[in-house]
Amino acid sequence: MSSHLHFDESDLLRCRFALSPLWETQSAVRVLARPWQQGYHLPWLRRIREEAAGLPLEPLWLLMPDGGHCPDFFSLPPMGPLASFEEEIAAVRAVGPELARQDIEASLRDRPWARASAAGQALLADPARSLRALADLLELAWRVLIEPHWPRLRALLEADVTYHSRRLAAVGFERLLGELSPQLTWSESTLTINDTKSRHSRVLGGQGLVLMPSVFVWPATVGGFQDPWQPAVIYPVRGIGGLWTEPGASTPEALARLVGRARADVLCALDEPAGTSALAHRLGLAPSSVSEHLSVLRAAGLLTSRRYGHQVLYERTPLGIALAVPE
């Protein structure tokens, strides 16, 4: 099956990239219930095992059918490129009860046994209360599953947006879509998401499209959000294979002897562009120390930097890449 998004000229002018900590939260909750999606996240699963075991996630899982509708209000499309979790969860809490009821019912419709269950009936009986309870669960999941690791996740997501923004400028929208995911094809002003588990068609009608990289959606690509929400395509982030790599694991010893262990670790940690805070969190160093190392490496011609939003992202130059290659 496949989904189809129909564009006109105004939609092409309103396409944008965004990151969503709320999307990563609900997607991580889904991964916990699906062992076949856990392969790339085993280090994360080991770190959160004890805390996750005590989370009462069953009401969220009840509304996450495999191949069916997941409530859109679980992860509303972010209004800006770098929305905070607090901003996103506030938008969830502001959803109207009737809209929440329709969304819950659409999800339960794909699982008749869930709709007939006491838990399913309770969710439908009082949608305002259900919305509050589900938002509270999402916030709890964020605190336990994602927030401690968000600097690492955000660095990878921001690096993806930086890379694909350049590719958009270099190759155009049609070719970019194929690079985001092999599931995406473009023909006659229609974006098709192939190999989906449901069939969906939507005329964008001037709303444009949000393109969102995701860590926990990997390896799938999904189309999200019915009216009245802005449509989105969520695609697998680049570089997921090194996401959970421990600091210094691939630092060449010769490089460490040449420039010092900490500075070499900073250089080798930049497989993808990242900011000072994300590197400090990943490497377990003080931000001031990382900032000093970055300045020296940039002055030596091993790094370049560019501003993204409110932060500066650093990446290796060709010389920096050559030095960081493991022995």
C-alpha cells in the first residue's frame, strides 16, 4: 500500500524541516513494544531498562496499532524548526476534547478488541480526561526515556537537517526526496510514500509539508497528520549506526598522541555536525573545555563552523576527516 500527498505551487513554497522531541518520545514508546525495531537502540535500552520497567505505558500502547492509525495529537507537527518539548506538550493539552475523541476512536477502530475493552471504553467515555492522562504519560515518558539523551539525539537530528538543507540547494526538491528515503517518489506534483501499512491520500491545499528526521522511526518512512494539522513526512535520520557509540571508541591512538586525547576525542566525535553543548554531554567534558578544543581545532583548519538557529554547529574539514580515520 502507499500514501499520496498532492501538491500545488504554493505547497512547494511552504515545505520546511523541523525537529520534534515529542515525536521522538511517542516513537520511543512504540519501539519499547516492538522488539523488531530495537536492533539499533540496544545500548539505549540497556540504559533505560530499570526506569522504563516502571512506566505505565499501556494506555499509549493501546492506541498504537501496528499498521493502523496512531492519534495525531500524540505528536502534533511542530510550529517551528526547534520546538521545545514543553511547547509541544502544551499544544497537546490544548487539543479540543471532541477532536481528541475522534482521534482516539480512529485508532481503536483499527483494533476492535481494544475498542471493546474496558480501557478502550474508558478512553472514549471521557475524552477530556483521557487527553489529560495521555499527555501526562507522554510527559513522563519524555522525562525518563528521552530527556537524559536529548542532547545526543538532537545533535544527530540537527546534523541531518543541515546536510539535507544543503542537498536541497544543490539538487532540488524532487531529487532530495529520493535521498531522504527510498520509500519516497515524486511524479506529477504528487509525493508518494511507498510500502506503507495503510492507504492515505491528501490534497495539501497550500499548507505545505513538514519534513522531520527521526531516530526511532528507523528504518520506516511515514506520512503523518490528518486535517486540521499540517501534513508531515517523517523519515529515518542519517548516521544512526554511530548514535550510541561511546566517546573515544574510534579515536586513533596516533592522533591522540599528536593533539591530546580530549582534543582528538572532540574531533572524532564530529562524524556529523554538532554544537558545543551536545559534544560536552556526549564526551562527559565541561562545555568550556569543549569550546576551547573546538576553537583550537578550527584555527588549525580541522573544523569549520556555521550558525543554525541559536547555536553554532561544527564539522570536520577534509583534513580533519583524514586525521580522524581510525588506524
